[in-house]
Amino acid sequence: MHIPMNNRLLHTLTLILTLNILNAQFQGNNLLEYQHGELPGDTATLSSLYDRASLSYKFNSVKLSANVEQFHTPYTDRNYVKLSGYTLNYKTKPIELNVGHFYETLGRGLLLRSFEIQGALLEDISYRSKQYFHRDIFGANIQYRNNNFTAKAIYGKPLNNLYPPIFGDTIRRTDIIEAAYLEYTIMRQTIGGAALRLTNRNGAATYGMFTLSGRLFPWMSYYTEYAQNVNDPAFALSKKSSSTLYSGFNIFANNWGLSLEYKNYNNFILGAGINEPPALVKEHTYKVLNRSTHVVQPISEQGIQAELYYSFANGSVLTLNNTIAINTLAKELLYREYFAEYSFTLNGKHDTKLFFDYAEDPFKLEVGRTSAGAYTDWQILSGSVVSANYEFQTFRRTGVSVFNHVFIAGYNYKSKFNISVVTESSTDGYIMKNNETQRFWFGANAGYKINSNNTVTVFGGQRRGGPACQAGVCYEVLDFAGVELRITSRF
Amino acid sequence: MRIITAIIISIFTLSTHSQTVDNFELKNIEGKYISYNTIKGKKLTVIDFWASWCKPCMKAIPELNSVYNNFKDKEVQVIGVNCDGPRSAAKVEPLVNTLGIKYPVLTDMDKTVMTSLNLSAFPTLILINSANKIVWIHEGFSPGDEKLIHSKIEQELSN
């Protein structure tokens, strides 16, 4: 029987794809953001469109994935369409191999930390280009692991995301790393060691690291990580050496838990910033406090952080935090912060949070910084919640008092739909324009979850920029006035 | 034309094919590697991806404790996957203890499992059946969602 060429192709294709369905998985997600508005320094409104599509295809032990990023504005020097990531992953116990773009953190990040802040976009004020907020490594890594033993080998070029994708890898990936990591667990104690060689245009340097962690008692665990340049005297921890120590203890009982951490960082910014020692400064979700977060200075920072959680019989939770950080730069700067938060539920359905924070931040020239606020969620009908949040902050800078206020009112129906209005005001001289004595921001957000795979969010109005911290990483957000539409999809 | 149509139909079929969860291993909060296959539920498994800095995640945890208590005898397991990074990882164990989380909590500092499952929001809750297929994904948490989670589990158990 004669079968036309087109039909044979059709049947073959259908057969292959049908067989694929049995074993293979094809999946992806997409983030699209459209903005029309004004950014700082712009003299006219601007439209921009950012999109990131991620696709992956998995067949048995092999997974292929790729990300395509694009950004479009009326200015061609900001625009790009780029295959910004691709990876071949092979995983079969006890081995895992990645070739291409991947993420890897050694220990708590003293030597190497890469990350992806999912859903976050980075827009820099210099180049005015927008990119996905991540810092990956391009190269290869392989891991072997059995019950008690882990070994890793890494070779690659970490991304310097201060440069947007309009630049090539010769500018964005100037560091080359070669690293090996070994870890062994015995009697609930884990000992690890790593060596990392960093090569860039300044030459080459080798760093060593060891970790020790485990449980001393059922109610106490610990973690210690130490790293240094191998050419420095062992365990120097002096300002003349390149060395760093992080250590933490956890103690807990029935209804309370205490976390104690210590840091001692000296001249430990590696390459273009391939590492990120733990900050040991609380990352707050409250707007005024998040914006005020002390950013760790690995060039010289010593300090402690203690955080206590206490759960009451009625389900309410008290959180207390104390942070001390000393930076020895041109002079010694002492950062201190005391934070308290109490969260409780009224009548079994109205959630309330109260917080108070006091800090001295000489790094930002902020004296007597006092912040307080209340967050309340009132369940009015089944699934319908009305929220009212207020935050206040005051401090003195160079003898001048500054006041910040935030008020947010919102409504949400389950996780399906939400709407909120955000008003902010500030008397901060650093952000005033012309002869202003006070500045106001007014904006509204709305979000609608179409189904479990698709969500639409809209913002309209003015948004206050400034420092922001998310998922442990701090960055700068630009002021914005206009309309923003964001659609996230998964398929 | 028919070839193009076949490709489009096939890709659509592929894309709507249920996602499955392959066995993975993560450290628990005591630092011991745990395999998903050894702790998953016989009938259903609920995995909650959360972080200590995420406010809705904190609201969801008491409700997930209720889910665990209500369904543990019906061969439904709840697993928490904590995705705190190095900055806040030290706080996870005291927090788990203080909040009285009854179900197993694993840690995934690099979000490898979350990324491999194509998930990107906190909290995200997924419901997995006995064939390892993801039958439901729920992002975010707001009061009222707990009823939805309970009813979805009941519905899947009755299937």
C-alpha cells in the first residue's frame, strides 16, 4: 500500500511524540512584565516589556533546560533577546552532573554562593536594563553522594549580575573557579572541607574552608564554617589576613527556640563577589525595616545575632532579636538593633502582628532609629479578609529628624483575588526633590489567580524605591510611577 | 499543514501531561539525608515549600499541622521543604520546634527540588498521588485556603 510522504512523516512524528508522552516530561514557565511609566531621571514616560521563558525536557535520567530572556524599550541600547541559561542535567544515584548554567553554594556561602530569587527582577540605575535576579555559574559540576559521604567538583565562571545581559560573558563572567568539596558524617556530626582556586585578571588565589556541624544533645545543634586564603597564617582572623569565620548554635525546648550566631569577616570579597557570608542581620518583611537592613561588609565585619522564639499556649508567638555588627573601615562603626514582634489571633480568626525595633546605624548615619507597626487581618466572611497595616519610623541624621510612614489597606478573597492600596510618606532629605519638605507615594495593587497555573497582577500609581532585601539578598529598587502588568504562567 | 497541526497537538498533549515527582534526597533539620520515597504517603503526599521570611508561609503552617493530624491515619503524609538560604538557615530548627511542626521538614537551601518541579512562589503546596503524579498545585496562603486544601485532599482520596 502506498502511503504519501506527508502522511508517513505525520505518522512517524505522531508515534515518536506519543511514545515520548509515556516517559518524558516537558514543562516550562513564563514571566512577563509590562511597564508604562517614569523611572528616576527620566524626562518622559517610558514603555518597557520584559519576558523570561523557561523550558525543560526530561527523559529518564537526563534533563535539558533553557531560559530565554528579552527586554524591549524605545532605547535600543537597553534591549536584548538572549538565551540566558541552558543546562544538561544527568542524575542517577549516587551521581549528579550538570553542564551549562547551574547553581551551587558551598556550606553557608563563605567561599561560594550562587542563587536565584524566583520571580524577582533587577533593574539597575546605570544601564536601565532589566534582568532576572540570579547569579549562576557557567561550567560544570559533578556530585557523588552515598549515605555518609558527599564529594563535589566544580568548574565554572560565576555571573556578575551588576552588568545586565546587554553585555557579553567576557564582561559578566570575569572570574574562573575550580573547587572541590568533601563531606563526611559520623555519629551525627558532619565534617566538611573545600578548596577553591579563583582566577581572574588580577591573578590567582587559593582558598581553603572547613565546616563542622551536628548535634551535641537532642536539644542543641551547632554549625561552624571557617575559610581563608591559604597563603595567610592559619586561623589568623586578623584585619591583615583574608579570613572568615561563621558559627551558630541552636537551642530549643518544648515551646521555645534560640538561635545564636557569630561572625568574623576580614577582607573576604572574592572576585567580583562570588561568595556571600551570612549577614547575621535580621531580614525584615516590614517595609520600613526591610529598607533599613544593614548590608554585610565582608571586607571587615564582626558581630553576633541572637533570635528567640517563644510560643504561648494560645498559639501566639513572640520573637526577639538582637544584632551587633562592627565594621572597621576608616573608623570603627558599631551597628546595634533590638527587635520584638508579637503575633496572635483574636477570636480564633483575626490575625494580628505588632512589632517594635530600635537601632543605631552609623553606617547610614542613622541615630536612634525607632520603628513600630501593627498588621491586622480581619476575616469578615468565609475566605474574605480585610487587612490594615501601619508602620512608623523615625531617626536623626546629621541632627535632622526624619519620619517615615506606611499605611496599607487591602482585601483578599482566599488566594484567588487581592487588592490593596499603599500610601507612604517621608521627610528624608536624601530623597526629597527641589524644595519639598515631605514626599508622598500612593499606589494600588491587584492580583487575580486565573487558575493554579496562571496569575495576573497589576500595579498603578507611585512606588517608593530604595534598598530592598529578599530571600537573603539585598539590592536596589528604583522609584516608579506608572502602570505595571505582570503575568506569570506555568505549563 | 497537517504536520504542523500534529506538532502543535503533540506539544499541547505533552504540556498537559501530568507532572511527576521523581525520588529526591534532602537533609532534614537534623542534617541527615532523607529520601522522599521513604517518607511519602501511601495514598497522597502534601509537600509545602516554605521559608522563614515568608509571612503567608507562617500562616499556613498551623493549618498544615491540622492537615497532618486529620489525615495521617488515612495514609496521607505532609512534608515541609524549607528553602531558607544561608542568611536565615540557622533560624529554621528553632522555628520548627517553636511552631510545633509535627510533620517531617527537609531543607533545600539551593531550591533544587522546587526549581526542578517548575515552582516559583512561596508558599507553594503540591498534592501528589500514589503514582507520584502532581494532582494539584496551590500558590500562596490566605485564610479560607485551609478549607480548600482539606476538600482537595478528601476529593483525591475518594477518587
